[in-house]
Amino acid sequence: MPEIDLIEGFRDPLHMKALAEIIKKECVSKINIMEVCGGHTHTIMKFGLSQILPDLIDFVHGPGCPVCIMPKERIDHAIALASMPNTILATLGDMIRVPGSKTSLQKLRADGKDIRSLYSPLDVLKIAKENPEKNVVFFAIGFETTTPMSAVLIQSVIEQKLTNVYFHINHVTVPEAVDAIMSSGDAKIDAFLGPSHVSVITGYKIYEPLAQKYGTPIVVAGFEPTDVMESVLRIVRQINDKKAFVDNEYARAVSREGNVKAQDLVNTYMEKRTHFRWRGIGDIPNSALKLKDEFASLDAEIVFKEVLPTIELDDHKMCICGDILKGKAKPFDCKVFGKACTPTNPMGSCMVSSEGACSAYFKYGKLSQKGGML
């Protein structure tokens, strides 16, 4: 059988150009579109989509980067846990590079602490079995996309009767963050590109109350450039028709109901927190998860409560990551972007994370005032 390319068709320059021409013809008013997910930000920047779209379309960056929104005090929790004797701290992605109030997990690891960046949460099982005399703390992060993986790990730890594994849960949820941004009135947002990976788990139904409450079109978009372009066209048409509903461009992977089995597994072990502080944004009620009380013996925040700092900490005064996460500013509005703040010397979390807006702007070249590449 001939080999089938499942990617190139979504990156076809002729298709992208054709969509751009249709959007130019049909777009008649200024539209500010927030891409909630950092993956969309990177697609927009990498493929220069802002340059081929009309000036009436402006992309606004949102809080959909789990590393970027983690407040300093939560990073300090991880640092305190990793500093305990006979402890291994494990986490995912770029979290080890995010600066806390005084240091980072990366620097702490260089000083000899056992801090491990994982490919999969299930790697914790092997680590725990190989180190039965040590406490293994999993610092769990991510939106609804990665939460089921943490739930599977919790289930496995219980089933395998491992007694040296603990969880510091930092999973956050999209709808509450979007609601907080819209209700604040700080940013002018006319429509949203809904996150794709999150929606695979949750289904697109979670955005329907938001579209209805704020009269704002939301189109769940895939990560390929033609996905984004097609989603922009759908937004334009909703606005032209004076409609506001949730549309699912990413139908090849996303359904209205989502992955119900994954949702049930998460709900077995976790529940909503009353409050959770987002870096640069502030407290957003019911926007994060924690272990249920019945699993308190696995909860690092309870078991090791005495070593965890309680002071809330803000970012460096020169860093405007908070405004970027709220859609009020773009990276090139920051005075230290690309100067004092670079990927090798990040001052804020938006530059640290590979999904961060500042990282995308820095990586893909000199930036126009519109957010594309020159």
C-alpha cells in the first residue's frame, strides 16, 4: 500500500493561501482572537500566519501554558520537597527551569539534589520500586490534557501498594481561566481558538456556557496551520452572521462529550480546589484540582505540610508575563524581552516554557507589531 502522509496536507501552502484570500474577502471588521493554547501560538508564529492574514485579524495570547501559569510559591513547594533528605522529585517538561523565589529545580539538581524530568508519569513506578528507601514525589502539572495520566499513576500506585510515592497536584482547568479573563474586562477579545488536546479529553461542551455567557465565538482548532486558518474563517463567518457558538474544526479528534472514561478516572481521585493562584493573573476560584480527602496519605501538600512555604510571591517587576497571559500585551511590549530575558536566562515563565508566548516570539525571528515574522 502507498504511504499516506497525514501531516503535509494540513501544511499545504496553496491551501493556506486560498484560505487567506477567502478570509480577506469576508472579514469586514477588526477581530481580536485569543488562542488559549501555547501550541497554537507556536503554529501562528512558526508558519507566519499573521503575515498572510488581513490586518483586521489580530491574535491575542492566552493562559494555556501550564508551566507559564504556575506561581512562584508552587515552584517553591517543589524546591522545598526536593530539598528534603532521602527524596526524589519527579516532574514533566520545562518545570525544572522555571525560577522560584530564590532558585530553580534545575539549579538545585546541579547542586546534587535528585530531581528527574520524566517522559511519562508512569516512570515514577519504576523509580519508586528501584528506590524503596526514598520518598518519591511527583509534581504533577498540566491542563485537562495531562490530568488523566496523573490519575492513572495514582491508580497504579494504589493497586501496586507502593508506600513511598506522593503527589503534589497542580492540574488546572481551562474554562475558569477563560471566564476570569473575560469577566475582568482587561482585554478586548472577540473570539477564541479553543485548545485541541484539552478538548480531546473534555469534549467541546465545556466551552458552551462561555460562548453563551459572553456572546463570543469559540472554535476548537487543530494545531496544523490549515486548522488555524480554517478556524479563523469560521470565526469571521460567525461574527459576520452575528452568532456566537462553539464550533468544532478539529472533528477528526474532538467530540462534544470527549473521553468519558478519562474524565471518570480523574473524578475518581481528584476534585476541584476552592482557590488556586495563577501566575500573573491572580486567584481563580475552582480553576484547579487536588486529591480527594480519602487519598490524603498520598498528598504531599498534607504529608509534608510543615516544610512547604506559604507566602504568595509575584514575578519580577520588569516581567509582564502576567499581562501576556491575560491578553493585555505581547512579548515585544516587554522592555526586557530578548535582552535581559532570554531562553538561556529567563526572567519569567513565558520565556522558560517551550509553549510560552515569549519563547515562540524569540524562537521564530524578529517580530512585527502584528505578531508575525519578518
